[in-house]
Amino acid sequence: MHIEHQKKNPIIHPLAWVDSNAVISGEVIVEEEVYISSGAVIIAEGAPIHIKRGTIIMKNVVLKSSEGKTISYPLLIEEHTLIGPYAYLIGCTIERKCFLAAGAKVYNRAYIGEQSIIEINGVVHMDTNLEAKTRVPTQHMAFGNPAKIYPSDNSGNSAKEIESLNFLDTLFQVKDKSKDLKFIAALEQYRYMLFNHKNDEIIKNFSSNSIDKL
């Protein structure tokens, strides 16, 4: 299913292959030789998504960008990368020839260097920078710039790192408010982004447009 969002349509190269039940919405560019499998959901909420040549998106992957009144988090996946089943990526950059295994998660403003590997259920948190050829082992978490990587049983350090990220400040720009007011302001910011989908339209008789036209 291809959906127009905020008057912007997906642009899919004729030599890409997209499964008929994948959902692609908004300003999404899919280059040649990209494979997008069944159940994939790719939603550009204001900011663009660009999936470059030769990338493979496996079953039930979720790819998102987001943009609100004061924020913009585009998503870029460079060439010849594999995104495994049930992975979740939002507002990040994935460089060339990376491998993200099943259940991998990469959050806003994270940067994954070339030829890096995120193993099964590995997590790269927001504002984290992985140098080229970094490996995040199975069920490990990466934080910071440069990245520090913790195993899942190191809950103490992981909890401290997560607290230091200041999610609401970073994601929704709600600084200088009390904790309760920050939550309310973040909720309103998120509602603003989501309600932009009210006027979305399913594109009937969708035909691919060449990337060369851009």
C-alpha cells in the first residue's frame, strides 16, 4: 500500500521490489535493487526517508522518520545494507554495508558507521555514534559518542545511561518544564505529528517513478 502524506508520495525505482502488503507512506525514496519484504511499514512523518541501492528490508520491519513543530529526524539507509525481521529504526543514519539482525533497534539521531553489525535484539540509543565496523552483540545496548556497549545483565549502567538521554527534551524539545509539564508538552507534540495523517490518501493505481527524475 502506498499512501500520500502531506501531499508527498513515495518514489520507488522501477528496479526495486516491494511486497504488495508492505506499507509506504509520505516522502520515501527507494532506489534500485532495494528489496522490501512483506509486512514492512515505512512511514515518513514530515522528515524524509531515503533507502539506497541494494538494501534489503526483511519481514515486519518498521522504518520511521518524524518532524514536528520544532523537530526533524530524517532516516537514511545507505547502500547494500540488510535490515532483519522485526527491526525498528527511527530518525537515524545507517551507513553502507551494515547488518542489522532480527529485532535490532536504532533510535533518533543515532549514527551507525559503515560495515557495522547489530546482532539479534541489539539496541543503539539516540545520539549514539558507532564507529565503522563496530559490533553490538546480541541483546546488548549502545550509548553515547563514542559509543559504550553494555550487556543486557548490566542493568545499573544501562539505567543510568538511559536516564542521561533526557528523552523528552531531545525528542520533543520540551526543556525548562517540570516533569509533569514535560510529559504533557511531549504528548501534544506527538499528537500534532500523528494528526497530520488525518488527510492521508491511499494512492490508487500507483506506478513507480524513476529515481533519476530527482
